[in-house]
Amino acid sequence: MIDRSKMADNKGFTPDGQESLPSAAPVENPPPYSNSMATLNDFNSKANLTEKELSLTEDPYSPFEHRDPNGASAGGALAHLLKSSLGTGILAMPMAFHNAGLAFGMAMTLIVGFLCTHCVHILVKTSHNICKDAKVSALGFAETAEKVFEYGPKGMRPYSNFAKQFVDIGLMATYYAAACVYIVFIATSFHDVINYDLGINWDVRIYIALTVIPCLLIGQIRDLKWLVPFSMMANIFIVVTFAIVLYYMFDEPLVYSDKPLIAKAANIPLFFATVIFAMEGIGVVMPVENSMKKPQAFLGCPGVLNIAMITVVSLYAIIGFFGYVRFGDQVRGSITLNLPEGDWLGDTAKLLMAVAILFTFGLQFYVPNEILWRKINHKFSPEKHNITQILLRSGIILLSGGVAAAIPNLEPFISLVGAVFFSLLGIFVPSFVETVYLWPDRLGVCKWKLVKNIFLGVFSILALIAGAVASINEIIEMYSGDD
């Protein structure tokens, strides 16, 4: 997201055509670790002071004071976070509960939601702290990992570039793959409604081609501020869709007796793969936080993050629990597909959700394109940056549409990518980065933060393996069924 050679300039978070705000000069070399204490005589010559000791005599650097005063508001940031987490995944929550059982599904949805929120919190907090150390106004996800390793224990410093590249590649793979799924979801929703209501038999690939057209337009937006109206409208459409879905959930008496409290153990990995993939918006968090004019409002109580995640987890739990109770074993991969065909209210819900996902496309597409552009922009002259970005974004969207048209059923493949990278990026990386930053003497009483982060790391690896195995099994079953 930020040019490696100009980390202190932080141009990755400056709108096109604007100069970034000045910040204090960056530290060229990481401060050496030392257990020695400064004495009074040491203060007679600044040349004898390490940077860490010198900070005692200077005002601490405040990255918040160097943010763009015209950045996004707390309300805009909240809209972005809600929209990034309330995508196609929430529609699959009833299926997730089908794979988990009522009691286990509810308990684990709340627990996973808490873990995801905590991991986002420690990532942002660590980013704020390392910004003070490096004297830069803001850092992205990958740059935070890079700087933490660069300023960390000596044994970790050689791996700073690897940490950055790992996060960058993971984010690009995940979000470009998700773009293909979004196109398929939007096209399929319009395909089902229009074909049934008009009595036509257009192939879904025709709708994919039509879907690419608005995606080409919204994909050209390069500033998060201009995506706020789309996020606001998408959130409204999602709320209306949820209201309609809730209406159909409760239009008949609910039967609980035939639903297991805990599902078969073999199905539980599918639950974790769905919940983690659907709930994690880790790639959007840092760009949204970096775009805020008052980033101190992101954390805290209530704070943008807490409000967003409480809302998201509550909706996931409600839709998942009652959706499974209502439709039982007949529940499909998206709850909207269980709504009656030809019914105007059910069709409205399907179309509104499709448009909401279309508006989300710009926000999800923003993340990997920012990463890719920072890696290649130096290869083009400044006067060609605008046309290059237009062609690059258009080419990627056309390629995504081509992949979607070639393989309209991408869900198992995307679940595999999401399970692998979201488990790593959403849980493992934040916990590992915090451990490196706090090492060795800031891990709390009895190193409880180390114990906590080890638990998170083990949980993420188990979720990765379980999600990967479940997704691969789905792929095998899909192709076996075709035979």
C-alpha cells in the first residue's frame, strides 16, 4: 500500500493530486536494543544518547496530528467497516449453523466474532505504536508488519521484507478471488429473478457480461471518501434485505425439536471456514483507519471498531440461527435462495442484495489495487499514471469477469483461498506481529499476552487446515457429481 522506498512520505494514503502532510524525519536505522540505563552524565552530550533515550527529552511524536484534515469521518469509517463485513458471507450463515448445530453454532459465532474483533484491535493498536517509533503518520497492514519486524528483536529484523510481501500477496490473492465471487453472485441473483419472472432462458454468462459493465465504472474510484455514498446505500439495501429475510423466517411457526444442538463433527470445519471467511474484513481495516481524519475514534469505547463488530456479530448470529431453524435441512448456500420464486417481496430482497454487493465491489477492489499500484507505479512516468491506472483496473475487472464466465461456480475455490488467507491474515498475523512488537519485556504479567497469542496462532492454523480440507472435499464432491 505504501511505496517501500518512501515509507515516511506515506503517499499510499494521500489522494491523487495532493501532497502528503509533512511528518518528522524517519529513523534511518532501527534503534539498538540495550539493557543499560542512562545516567545523568549521559545527558551532557546528545551524541551519546540512543534514539530511545533521546525520546525522553523530546515531545513524543503523535501520528494523529499529521493525518489529512479532510479525511473520512467516524461515520464514514463505520459505514465502510460494516459494508466490508456484511457481504455474501452473512447469507451463508444459516448453512453454517446447519453444519454446526444450534447451540454450538451460536456459541462459536460469538466467540469467533470476539476473536476477530480482538485481532483487529491489536493490529491497529500495534500500528499506532510503531507509527510513533518510526515517526510516520500512518501505516498499512503490510507496512505495519514490516516496520514491527524492522524495529523488533535483532533476530527478526532480516525478515521484515518477507513479512510485508507475505501480507501483500495474501491480500491480493484473497480480494481478487473475492471479486470473481462477487460478479458470480450478482449475475446469478439477476439471472434467477429475471429468467423466472419473464419466462426467458438466458445463460448466466450473459448476466456476468452485463455485471462487468457497472463493475468497470465503480472499480475506477481510487479514494475511499468517494466510496462512502456507495457504502451508505449498500448498508441501507442490506438492512432492507435482512428485514425481508426476517419476515420470511417468521411467517410460519418455528420448529426447534428436529434441529440438533451440535452437528456431526465432520461438518464443523465447514462452519469455521464460513464464519471466518465471512466475518473477517482485515484487509479493509487499515485503509479505513488510515483514511480517518480523527483515527483516535477508531478504537476505544464505544469506538468505530466496537460498534461495527457488535453489529456484525449480532446480525450473523440472528440470521444464522433463525435461518437454520426456519428452513432446516433445506437451507441453501445463500438464505435468499430459499425465498419463494416469483414472489415480489422475495425478488426484491434478491435484487437489493445483488445491488448492495455491487456497491461493495468498489471497496473490496480498492484494497488489492492499492497494493499492486504501490509495487508497480515507479515503472511508469507520472504523467501516465492516470491512464495506466484506468487500463490496469479495467483489465483486472475484465479478467475477473472472464474467470467468472469460464467457471460460474467458484464458491469452493474461493472458500479455499479465503479459509487459508483469512485464517492467516485475520488471526495469525496480528497476534504474531503484536508478539514481535512487545518482545521481550512488554508481554504482561507472567507473559500472559504471549500465552494468549500462542492460543490465537494455534487456533488460526487449525482453522486453516479444517477450512482447506473442507473446501477440497467440496471441490472433489462437485467434480464427482459432474461425472
